[in-house]
Amino acid sequence: MRKLMKSSKDKSLFGVCGGIAEFFGISSLVVRLIFIITCPASFWVYIILAASLTEKPSL
């Protein structure tokens, strides 16, 4: 079973968008654009995810 985690490689701030992109198999640019377009509501979602998600171990 896959688990949503922050990305350790594809990150700008905390790796939330990169982790979401890796989980769904899409480009992190698309996820970042969605977060920007849906701001300010997505700002709070990002903060909650940044605080609650664990970081994916780098291999």
C-alpha cells in the first residue's frame, strides 16, 4: 500500500507538492499550479500537510 509522504528530492519549501505529485504520478509543476490557483484556501491545506506528513527517506 502506498502512503502519501513529503518528497525528499522534489521540494521547493517542504516537499508537499512533490510528494503529492509522486503519489499520483503526475508532474509537480501541475500540483504547484493547482495550489497557486486555489490560494488562499490551499495555503491552509499546505500548512496542515507540511506539519502532518512524514518525509520520504532518501535512498
